[in-house]
Amino acid sequence: MEKLKILVVDDKRVVGDMFDITLGYYGHKVTCITNPDEAINLIQKEQFDIAFLDLIMPKTDGVDLLGRLRKVSPDLPVVIMSGYSVEDKWTRGKELGAASCLRKPFEYEDIRKVVKEAIGKDI
């Protein structure tokens, strides 16, 4: 199994920790960021296989962040995450190229499924 480099952007650190513990256990490198501006700076410096963006954050939302991200990394597969019913934002995210939406709360199998959909690789 190929080891992936995964970016998680969520204002709640516990979400990033869940990815880190779960996927890190399988050898994937998980970088967790709580600040969207830091995420953009990091994407300009490093290459990731996939990114998970929280849809609702205090300073910005995942759709705005996705739009900014597309300017610096147009081909990065992105999965939007949300615990809310915000279909209009999800529709806009799809228009900007989001590969999938991961509904919170989620489990490891849910992550595996969206990664497979987004980049065609099993984790």
C-alpha cells in the first residue's frame, strides 16, 4: 500500500487528531492545520496527495478555502467535511472541484471510501 501525504484543515483540533491517529497508524503522513491561511501557505511549499477541508470554520468556510487553494494547487484532490446540512455550500464546492463530501461524525471506513473515490487508492 502506497503511503499518502494528507492535509486536514479543521478548526477543531480533535478532528485532525482523529485523522492523524487513524491514518498515521497505517503509515500515512497526516498534517493537521486549524488556520486556513496557514494551510494555503503550507500547500504552496509542500505537495499533498489529498486534502480534507472543514466546511464551517470561524474565519472562513471550506468553499472559500477551496477557491483559494485551487489558485495554488489546481489538481489537489479535496474532500469537504461537514457536520451540518449545507447543500448550497456543498454544491458550490463541487463546482470548484471537490471530489466528495465527508459527513461528520465519520469513521475510518468512511475516510477510506472517500479517499478511494477521490484518488482511486485504497488506504
